Amino acid sequence: MSEGFPGLIGRLRRIGWHPRRGGRGGIIAVLGVTQWLAWGSTYYLVTILARPIAADTGWSLTSVVAGLSLGLVVAGLVSPLVGRAIERHGGRPVLAAGAMMLALGLTALGLARDQFAYFLAWAGLGLGMGASLYDAAFAALGKLYGLRARPMIGGLTLVGGLVMTVTWPLSAALVASIGWRGACFFYAGLHLAVSVPLLLLLLPAGLPQAADAAAPSGATRPAKPEPAARRRRGMLIWLVGANLTVQIGIGSVLAVHLVSLLEGLHLTLAAAVALGSLMGACQVGGRLIEIAAGRHVHPVWEGIVASTLVFLGLALLLAGNPAIIAVALVVYGLGNGVRTIVKGTLPLVLFGAEGYATLVGRLGLPTLLAQAIGPAVGALVLSRCGVTATLAMLVVLALGNLALSYALRIALSSDQGQPHEQASLANG
């Protein structure tokens, strides 16, 4: 035991807890805390506040939840602009501006007395979400570390996986003690007192090693790519974007409607909630597995594995057998956990760090729109066609997503002009 403790201290020192000097552990801690606050005060806030808001104002629950959808649409629309801003100025000013916008939006939300003001507040929150959530954080890491950002993206999503554990009890306690408006004001204060100072004071503007990690090893980038190269890059970006969009659309439906789906499979509410928590824990487990083994595997292969697990999990769930529902959610959770990391690492490894922030911003547009639209589509199918039809729709989408993952693998394998990608795929 005495020998193990110094070894642990040595590993912690190698990780580095000095974010201003580029210490990986320190930067993950800074971004992890700000991600908790960003997600907890926006995407996951409605889960706790929706019913209190509806009860207090008399607005329908549907219109209350629609505010989040509006915010996600706005976030998707501004995502390309955010990516370009991070590419040009780095992550520090953009993420800090995003936290300030979240503070303003939450203040407006707490002051809203009519639905117009409520939706206007969510539009403002959408601006902050576009510059604060995972896409912006991934882009900031890519700008700082180049290709070395890959393991840090995994570490950040692992920390981010605890957001519900951290913020849901806090939000519930705030609503019980100071009401939903007070909860909004409290989170606005946290962004100004915690997120903004952390980002401005501790997140470095740039690191010297980012430049030499900007392009894959052995790759050459012509000043003016040939038309064939541009077409190939466009095709690959389309495949990556379609793959991620379908996957995130599936996840958004389950995130909102899982309990209703499980109750439709004849489970009690308590059992449905317990199994939903199990799935969440497995998502964190999937991220742990990726962090442990990801450096040995190309993200394209990780995407195939993730898509396969998601498809198998949903297919098992569609079978409707209560004895295998838990297994189905474990399989799905593992795949969805890995996919969250692949969302950040796949564009980085395929296209390099030069222009990565801009590309992540472009990909954020369809994925955030899918996140906004998915729950509404799921609710429509669930209400009109039932549980079986909804699960069948998700299985078909998951099968299409798996096909897109294989199509991306085939497109890369058939290309003879990218030796660095060929070597990476072969090693994977």
C-alpha cells in the first residue's frame, strides 16, 4: 500500500493540475465543472422545472417543454458561427461568452411573465447553449491540443456523464426552497460567479504543442485541394454528419420517452425509473471502456461497435420480453456512451485538427436540430401508433445508422489516396 500511494501521486502529477500551463487534469476539471452547469441549467433543467412552471403559470406542459426545443434549434443555427469563432479566437473567449449568455437567458427566464417572454428567454439560452455545450468544448480542446485532444474528449464526456447526478438533486432542492424562478436566478449567478471566472482565468488561450499536432502524421495538405479531394472530403463529412445526426436523434427520443416506453412494456413506474438509471450508469461505463481501450482503436471502428450495440439494444427492447429488458438497456447504454465520445473524436482523427473547430460547428447544426425535433417526433408516433411502432421506428433508424457506419468504413478503405487513414484503420 505504501508503494502504491506514491505511484498514484506520480500519475496525478503527470496528468497535470495547472490548466493555465496546459495541464490536462486541470483543463478537464475546468471544462467539466462548466459543462455540468451548462447542461444542468439548460437541457436537464426542464426535467425538474417543467411541472412547477406549468403549475405556477397555467401554461400547458407541452408549451413549457417547447421552450427547450426552441433553445436547441437556436443552438444548432448558431453552431457553425461558434465553430468558426473558436477556430479564429480560441475557446476561452467563446466559452466565456456562452456562459454569460446562459446567465442572461436564465435571468430572463426567471423574470418571464408571459409565454412570449418565456420563449424569448429560451432563444437567448439557445445562443448560450450553442457556445457552451459539448460541441463548443470539443472544438476548444481540438484548438488547444490538436490530435492530442482525443483522450481529453473522452475524459470530458466521462466527467460530463455525472451531470444529472450533480444537478438534478440541486435543481429539485432549489425549486423546493426558493421556487422555479429562484432556481433560474441561482443558476444565472453560478454562471457569473463560477463558469465565467474559471474559463477566463484558468483556460489557456493557446498551447505551443497545438501547431505541430494540427495535421495527421505523414499527411500533406495542398494549398488548393484538387476537385476530387474536395468531393471526397465532402462525402466523408456528409457520412459522418448523417451518422451522428441519426444516432443523436435516436438518443433524444429515448432520453425523453424511455419511462413511457417501458411502462408500455408492462413495467411499473418504479421499475421503469430504476432501469432508466441503469442505462445511464452503463453509458458512463461505455465511456470508461473507450477511455481505456480507445487509443488502440480507430474511431471508425468505435462508431461501428457503438452503432451495433445501439441496434442490438433496441432490437432486444422491441422483443418486449420483460426478462431481457434490463439486458437491452445495458447493451444500448454501453453503445450510446461510446457514441458520445466518437462524436468528438471521429472528425478530429479523420480530418485533422486544422479546421476542426469549424467542422465541429458545422456538424453541430444537424445534430442539435435532431436533438430538438426527435422528442416531438417520438411523442407523435407514441401517441398515435403506440409503443411497438415507436420502438420499431427506432430499430429501423438504428439499422440505418449502422449501415452509415459501415459505409464510412468502406469509403475510407476504398480510398487509396490517404495512407495515414489506411494505416490507422489497419491498426484499429
